[in-house]
Amino acid sequence: MTETTIETDFTHDPDAKSWVESANGHPAFPVQNLPLGIFSPKDGGARGGIAIGDMILDLADIAGLLELEAATAARLAGQSTLNDLLDRGADSLRALRQGVFKLLTDDDKKTAVEPALHKAKDCKLHVPVTVGDYTDFYSGIHHAENIGALFRPDNPLLPNYKYVPIGYHGRSSSIRLSGVDVKRPSGQKKPPEDGAQPPFGPSARLDYELEMAIWVGKGNALGHPIPIGEAEEHIAGISILNDWSARDIQAWEYQPLGPFLAKNFHSSISPWIVTIDALAPFRTAQPARPEGDPKPLDYLFDERDQATGAFGITMEVFIATEKMRQDGDEPHRLSTGPMTAMYWTAAQLVAHHSVGGCNLRSGDLLGTGTLTSGDEGGEGSLIELTEGGKKSITLPNGETRTFLEDGDEVIITAFAEKDGFARIGLGECRAVITG
Amino acid sequence: MTETTIETDFTHDPDAKSWVESANGHPAFPVQNLPLGIFSPKDGGARGGIAIGDMILDLADIAGLLELEAATAARLAGQSTLNDLLDRGADSLRALRQGVFKLLTDDDKKTAVEPALHKAKDCKLHVPVTVGDYTDFYSGIHHAENIGALFRPDNPLLPNYKYVPIGYHGRSSSIRLSGVDVKRPSGQKKPPEDGAQPPFGPSARLDYELEMAIWVGKGNALGHPIPIGEAEEHIAGISILNDWSARDIQAWEYQPLGPFLAKNFHSSISPWIVTIDALAPFRTAQPARPEGDPKPLDYLFDERDQATGAFGITMEVFIATEKMRQDGDEPHRLSTGPMTAMYWTAAQLVAHHSVGGCNLRSGDLLGTGTLTSGDEGGEGSLIELTEGGKKSITLPNGETRTFLEDGDEVIITAFAEKDGFARIGLGECRAVITG
């Protein structure tokens, strides 16, 4: 139970300090966060690590200083992906978190642990898991309303929306880490008139999608659905996701089977998996599911959700055009909004995904779908900000945009903060568009 | 190119005989076929093999009897999946095929090769590759017309159909080998009236889908589309695919992003990959793309397609109910039709999939979509055979079906035959429905 965890778990103590000095007051990676990732130090191969301040801790290297399950988990993290560690489940991740927290806050351990720390700026980061399957949901209700309104002004939400956590299968091969350039895709676009040949060429309506990535921890066997009450035990943690979209390609191809080439050319994720345990203090109610809406069907209903089903994470999207970067301008914030824009909880997404028997595997990626806050300035994509491309945005330096141009960099950041707890960050997910 | 291959390639000689006697006249696996798979012998782990008559040849075991590229390929096949072998590309698969053909047709090699042969009935077969991503296309135009007519009687084919090879991403985690039982999924179904709560329970409209599986061989890098003229070099071969579908779940969930839980509970594939080279004699024109239809866009156009773009494979679907199996009745044939019902060629599917930059990886699975012949008796699914479930089918023993019932077994087989060549088979893809 989450509530108990916060009260009794010493890893949430806001006054805890680490002997890794850069961690104390770090906006993203204080000792209360301890996110998991895969890194290569300057002189070695890929392995599992934890971000602490400006440093990365090599987990396998300190396994000998840990006990029991924490030691086992740290050893599993010594591989080039975190799949085996995540598959070991929530209890194992918790043991590892608690063990590492003790090492990093105990001055007597400094001498033993310090050799396992690497300066983050000297390391290369990698996609933290082998993603077996990638599913993208559509849980941002305000985004669904905005997009629906572009197609069906009178009836933006389809009748299934408040019953079915709508989702579709994405492409796992083209998931890349934050920082990898995104090549603008070419494709067919809707012909100017019915029956004419569709034009072909580079997408002229390239967009970002502000999403969060939910990582599957322990998997389930085919034919064995995950009950809603156990769903969170199958979630390892959360990262930032940008599901780049070519709106013109999508508009022509998507019927009747959904988006395909409009999405599968690239998806970007942030490097660090912030664990469910690290996020426990920031659990909150689900404002996106208002009173009076239908009660979820039994397989999606958990009475705890009304109080603590959602994560109080704030997301921000910035743009830095090529000119802005050359001129040394700060990135310009396009929007900000909370992860609570999800109509369905992460646990509901897991329970729904598996209810027909589909098996999830550790390292599977569940995208939340674009998260738009419902308030002005909270649009999660350019197609919303520009009302379908009809209205352009003017940036502080006078440049204008309707969709992304070559050289544009999009930067998404996210963090959680709350009185009485240390602020933690999810890092950033950024990429530059190339022609 | 293909025509040259048939004339000069000794592996298509219809008079060739093997010293493996069960291969000669075998309906599926004569020496002219040599399909690739993964098997475990009675006393060993999973490894690559070739089906020959009633036997399976352990490839790594005979690598020492092969030369150069064929030897390298055979060694790569010694792993528990064929991904690395397929990634080596079409030339490597051809060298392996020719080398194995020589060994199996040369009586002088019998003594050396025989220890590497295992009786197929004593072996366990496995999914031959790790499927990174599974894409299901919708290339069966008569199926698209039939399904479209159920929803839109006046306008069954959407305007994009003859320009865009419509496809969507499927679920790779739930792909299972022929023979693995299929558990009937539960899920939400459309409410009886607008605004009512959707009912939840086991699918009452469980269906099969008659498809062929196209296996990706050599992959491409992200951002580097595969030109149509090179697309076939990225195809390793073909198997049989049954993309089980829950029509009632699909009808409620599929808008606006396409099918999800209705498909992702299970997909069945046949064990053997019949290589593109083995199918060369059966290349044929594309009857499903009639004169007067729009010319494919440049990135999909290959002038060779009109003569040889399609594969002359015949498919058959059978049902054996539990009662039929208990009574010893033969399976009842529900339909038969040719793979030439594809509106797009396999090469066009590859070129389209990658045109926006999406990277394919060796072992990726491309489903053709349901293949319906367009003639009566050629329906590739029960929803077509029963006109949307309105008309039931009477089986020879008097049982009736609209959709599949628990205990039903569905068996799909496929073969290619042509005057002047040895008939080759693709084996079978079968599974029993359980409750």
C-alpha cells in the first residue's frame, strides 16, 4: 500500500543528505530519486546504473556491499539492459532502492562506494531496456477531445472512450534515446481532390507528442490477465516519451486500421526510469475522471484510485530553433501540464492490456498518449497549439511555427514536487529534426 | 533475377532425388523445398534445422561439410533462433540452400550427413525467430471489400486502399507456434444501446484469419528506406499465419485507433520458413490488381511485378470440432484460395513499411492480412463465410457454426505446385480453442 510506504520508508526522508555532494539540492537526481538506467563509462561497456547528482553509480560494482535481494538485483543490473532486473518485480526494485539509499547516505561507506561512481558527463547513456512491444494509449482526455473536435466538432469523444482505455500497438524498432536526431519522414499525403493521385514527399506537418512512458516490470503469462489490484506490481517506473507524428501522412493512411507510418519512423525516450517507489509521495487523485462519469467496469475498478491512482508529475515542452541555438537564446516553453490529465491510471492501462490474455513482458513500453492539460498553455502537441495548423505561433525572436521545421529541437522535461518532500526530476527527452 | 534463377539453379530440378527416401514424393518437404526452422532433438537444446521428408537436418552439425558462405550460414543456424542467419541476407540463404541440396542428393555424402538427421516426430519445434515487431497488413482486397461492405455497403473500399498498402502494428509477445491452444479472450463488447454500460465476458464471435507470414531477412537502418527494387533481398521467406480475432471486442474498441485486444491475445504461425528461393518457380502475375487500377506510386512500382510479383501458393482452411475429432471424422474444409489475392506484393509491403524511415529487423513478421479469393468458397474468415454471423454453416456431421466454439480446431495448410516442378508445401498451422 502506497500510503504506508511513504510513512515508513526512510528513502522519502526530505532531510536525507548524500555524501555525493552534487546530489543535495539537485533538481532531478537527489538521493530520494535513484532512477535506473543503462550507461557506458568512458572505458567500458554498457551496464546498469543509478543517477545520483552529477554522477552515475555502477550497480554491479557495488553488489558486494549489498545484502540478499538488493545484492541479487544489483548483480542483475550488470547486464547491458535492465530487462532481467525489471522482471524480478517491485519488491526487488524496492530492496535495491533501499540498499543503495543507505550506501549513499552513510559517510562510512564513501570509501568503498566511491570507485563505482562515474561522472555523468563522461558517460554514454543507452535505451535502458530491450523493448519487446510498445503500446501507445490515448488516455489524455483533453487531447482526445481536441483531436476529436478537429474531425467531429459536434461529437469529439467517441462512445467507447469512457469505458475502454483506447490504445494501439506502436513500433518498438524505432525507439531511440533522447538526443538522437529525428529524420523527417516522407510519405503519401491526402490527394487534393477525391480520386486524384496522392502527392508524395517529406511531411510538412511534423509534430511532437508530449507523453509519459510507463515501463512494465514483471510480466504475465499468455492467457493470464493481471488483476487491477496487482497491476502496479507489474509497473517498474516512468520516463518521458515523445511520440513524433507526421500529421499529413496520418490523415491519409489512418483509416480503417489506425496510424502506421505517421508514427513508426521514430519515438524518443528519456534515459532514466524513475521507479514507482520514488514517485510514491507524489501520488494523487484523478482529476481527469470527474464525478458523474461512468464507473469503470469491475476489471478496471480499484477503490484506491480516487485518492492515489495518479502521479503528480509536471511536464514542460520547450522549442529551440536552429537560430535560437546559434544566437544563444534560451529554449522557449510551448506548454506545461500535469500527468494527471490521464483519464485512466497506469494500473488501469496494465489491467486492460492483459484482460483478454495478452502477455506483457518486462521492458515493454506503455505510452500514456499525448497529455494535454485542458487549460490554455497546456496543449501537448502543435496540432492542438495551432488549431490544426490554422494559426501560427510566434516565438520570442520573431520566428513563427505551425509545425516543426528542420533544425528545430524539442525538449521535454518533467518533475514532481510537493511540500514536505524532496523534488525529483525525470530528466529530459530532447531531439533535433533533420531533413 | 528470379527467372534466371529458375533456369540455372539446379535446386529446382524436378527430377532430383534425395537419399533421404521419405523426401522423394513428399507432399511438403521434398529436396526442392528445404525450409528453415528451429527444433530440439529428443536429447538436446533448440537449434536451426531444415525439414527434409520425415526428417530434420541439424544445420550446425553439417557446417563442416559445406564451404565458404554456406558453411558460415550453417554455423549461424546453430543458435536457438534464426535471426542472425536471416540477417545475413538472401545470398547467404541461397548458398546454404544449394550446399544442403548437394549434400542431400549426393549418395556419397550419406554416411557423413546421416548422423545429423533426426526423425521429425521425435523433435519439438519452436517459433523460428525472435519476432522484434509484427506488422499486419490488409492486402487481401476481397477481404477488405467484404469487411468494408459489412460497415459501408455502398462504399466498401476506402479511398486510400489502392494507393496505400494499409497496415498496422500487431503484438509480437503473443505469437505462438502452431499447436499451442488458443484461450478464448474476454473483453468489453458494444452496449445494446447508446450510453448503456458495455457488457463484459468471453468473446462470442471468435474467428480465424487466413493469412500468410512474410519474414524479414536482412534489416535496414533507421532513416534509410528500402528501395522497391531491393525489397526482395530483405525477405527471407514465407510461413502460414492465423491472426485470431474476437469480432465483438473489435467492433467496440477499434475506433479511432484500430484493433487492439481483439487481436493481441494470440497469433499462430507454422513452424517452417519456406525461402524465397524455394518459391521461385511459382512466381506469377498479380491478378488482384486489375487493369485500369491506379499505377502504384514510384516508390511502390517495379515493372517486374506484373509478371512475377506474386506467389502462386494455394491455401486451405479446415475445421475439426471436438465431436469430429472424437468420432474420427476428417477435418472439414471451410475454404480455399490463392495467395495471389494480395493487392500488394510482398516487396511492396517492405518498401512501403520502410519508406518513412522505419527500420525493419531480421525476424520481423509481416502478415499479409486475411486472404479471401473473391470466389465462393474462398472466404478467409468466418465473419465472411457467415455474412457477419447472420448465416450459420452446417458441417457434414450436422453441427453448425457461426463463430468458433470451445474445442474447435482450425487447421490451415498451404502448398505450391506447377507443371514441370516438384510440389512443395508450407506445412500447417493449427490450434484448438479452449475456454
